[in-house]
Amino acid sequence: MKTFEDLIEEVQKPGLCHHCGGCVTFCTSINYGALELSEEGVPRFADREKCIECGLCYSICPEIDELHEETCKVAGWEPPMGRVLDTTVARAIDPVIRGKATDGGVVTALLVHMFDRGHIDGAIVTRQAGPFERDPWLATSRQEIIDAAGFYMDRSHGMKHFGHDYSTYAPTVQEFRPMMQKGLRRVALVGTPCQIKALRKMEALGIIPSDSIRYSLGLFCSGNFLFDAKEKEELKRIGGFQWEDVVKINLRSHLILHLKTGEKKMIPLDKLDFMKRHACHYCPDYSAEYADISFGGLGAEEGWTTVITRSPVGRAIMADAKGKTIEMFDFDNVTDKAAAIFSLIKAASDRKKIHSRQMHDKLLKCRSA
């Protein structure tokens, strides 16, 4: 039986930990209390004596290959990039939601719709905590869900750090514990591919608190990025802009910086490797393959969201919200657009899988040297 000690050796020390919080969340949810997150977001022992060496923290980790078949079964995963029932483009009908959203506001619109219909009691999302930084948040009202939308700059100097880095990553899974403390039993989770996979592994094991997560909404992810002083200075040089002129940031096939003047600076993602979190280089999942529905901007027109429906639950969510809180892009006059969008996503997915495999191969060579 492998334990948290093995996670330290196999995942943390090589720099593969995604800081998703799954191991700590389970340990604290069942009141073992052996693990905690450090100020830097790194799982560690809170009290080694309380560890019963159950091995569940090891099995939950999205970087560990255990439970692969069981996890695929829970999510209905199919090769090469997860089950795909439908690929489409949509946006929120509400102009307020669209105005706050990074893309078309579909995630926010769906969450609001489910909340208004009484399908969920809350949603685990992220909200802006400072420039280039989002923190996990358990939203339990309609307005809190809407307030969490978007990825904007904050001009305030009251910057709040999670760890020592300004980063686009937020350890969303850690909000499972507040969810349980509030007694919420019907919650939607919005997360990155690694966070969704950690949830699915909990579901495969049949352990709390995964039973309270009714819907998993995944985000396309080419990687999460650091925005500390060194990275900001280099990005400014590459893009030829001043940070005080930036009002909004978006990630699609490029990093898009919206300036006060209305100008957009487009920086290809392949020029941002120096900013990418180390663990993200080892992740093979671009399109949140284990989610009920996956969302991103790739392939969609500006102001719209690309949507991959993956499960019957996801299909039901979309069907119920269609024409009420979300509107669908009109494909009638655009031949094969849906197929072209899917091809773009598939190509991005393939690139990330190849890069992940190459990085793991390099790591194995270094270990054996």
C-alpha cells in the first residue's frame, strides 16, 4: 500500500504536484487531519501521527495512474480525448453575464440556470483576488455566481497572494470542505482538467465528499501561468505593451491582452512556456476529458464559448438551458464549422498529450541516470 510518503517522493519532489488539493481534501473531510496545505499550496503532513496509511490520498492524485480503468468508467471516457456527444458554440443570453465573462459566459449562465431551477445549492468556482490571481470560492447565491465570472485585471494595490506566485491557477478542490460544513448536497464544480480528474477518482473510490458534486464543468487548459515580476517583465518585452494599460486578459489559441485603447495584443501560447507552472508540462489533458461538459474559447468567435457535451447529464443541462439562459450559434450558414472547431480542439489535445509524454520520458531518463 502506497501512502503520502510515496506521493512526496513520486510527485512532489519531481515537481509534478498540481496543487489540486484532492489528497488534503479527502483527509480533512473524513476528519483524519493528517494532511494540510502549506501557504504555498503544497500538500504536507499536519500531524504525521494521525496518518493511518490508508493509501487513499495516493490513489486520488491525478498524477498517479492507479484506478485508470475505474476512473474512465465513472466518466464514460473514450479514446482519444474523452467521450464527445456534441460540439457546439453558445453564449449567455443575459448581457450582464456576457459583459462580465471572459468568453461567452456559458458556464456562468448554466450555473445561474441550475441554481434558479433548484438543481444546485451552490457552485465551486473561482473569483478574482488580485491581478493575475483567482482564488477558489463556494458561491451559494445567484449573485455570487455572477460575481465570479470573468478574468479581469484589478488595479487595486491590495494584492493577495496564494503562495508566493501570482498565477492563473486556483486550488478549487479545497472548497469541498466548506461545502460539507454548510451541508450542501447538490453542488456544481467548475475546474481544470486535473481537478476534474481528482474528483472522478474520488467517485471511482466511492468516497466523500465526491457524492455532493452533482455536475462537473471542465475548462480547456493549455496550462496555468505564473505572473511574478520576472515573468511580467519578459511578457511585456515580448508583447510590446505596458502593464498599466492592460484591462482584461483572455486565453484562447493566444494570450490576449486587452488594452485601454481598445487594442489587443496577441501572444502565441508557444512563447509562454517560460511562464507555465512546472507541473503543467506533464499534464496530458487539454479539453477536460473527464467532465460532464467542457468549455473554452478555442474555435469560437469572440464573445462566444466552445462547448463539448460529454455525458448524458451534461446533455440534459444544455438542453434545459437552451433558449432560456443560453443561445446557440447559428451553424446553418457556416458549412462544417462544428467539425472544424472539433479538429482544432483535437489538434490542441494531441499536442498536449505528445508534450506530456515527452516530458515524462525525460523525467524517467533523469531518474535512471
